[in-house]
Amino acid sequence: MRKPLLLLTAVVVLVAGLWAMRTLQQPPHPQFAPALGQAVAPERAGEPRRSGAGDALPVFLPPEAHDTIALILRGGPFPHRQDGSVFGNRERRLPQRPRGYYREYTVRTPDLGHRGARRIVTGGDPPDVWYYTDDHYETFRDFQVPANGGAQ
């Protein structure tokens, strides 16, 4: 009789400890780019790349991000099976939305043999919000995609 009681006590203590660790952890503060939800002054964000029609994508986006944006707007096909999958926003660095609202896409990093850390995360279907991260979801910068997709 003692061994089952001891085992049960150990399991209860373990479960209580795991529950306490999870509930006592504070989620990290959102780490939005300074411009999230605000207009960015050109001197802070750099001059945007201009298309013939005057539409632009911000200069902080690497050239490979333009390719990813074009694929997203076309609906694929995407080079990685994870592209287009639900981004869970577990770190809570983006505004809270229902599960399935955010999707993630790989931005290729030249000379890298794996997916790397660069991603575009979109929100909505079709996307109405766009975010770029180059540090695997630690920080995000929001941006707008012009009606022509920022074509040069």
C-alpha cells in the first residue's frame, strides 16, 4: 500500500511543479519594430524602392523577400513544405489574433543550405498585414505590399 501512495504523491508533486512553472512564467513583452502600426519617416526607414508607378517596398526587405512576396501573391508553389503553414505567434510578439490568422513563409538566405532565420508572416486571407523577421521571430517589422506587389 505504501508504494502506490508514494508513487501517487510523486506524480502529484511533479504535475503541480510543472503547472507552477508554466503559470508563473511571464510571456515576453512584445518586441515590435518601432514602426509597427505607425508611419515610418523616410530618414529612419531609408528611401523605399520605387516602381514605375510610384509604389514601393521598404528597403529593409532583402531582394529575396521580393521573390517570396511574389510567390505569396500568386499562391505558390513554395520551395519549402512549411511555407504557408499556420504561424502560432506563441511568443506573442504580434498582435493577438485567432489561430490560423497568421501564415509564415521562408525568405531565402543566399549561400545557406537550410531555411535560415528569415521569414515573412502574413495575416488574413488574402493577406492584409505583413511582417518581416530576420532573426527567427525575435523581432518583426511591419510593412505594406502595394497593389502591384512592389514590382520594379
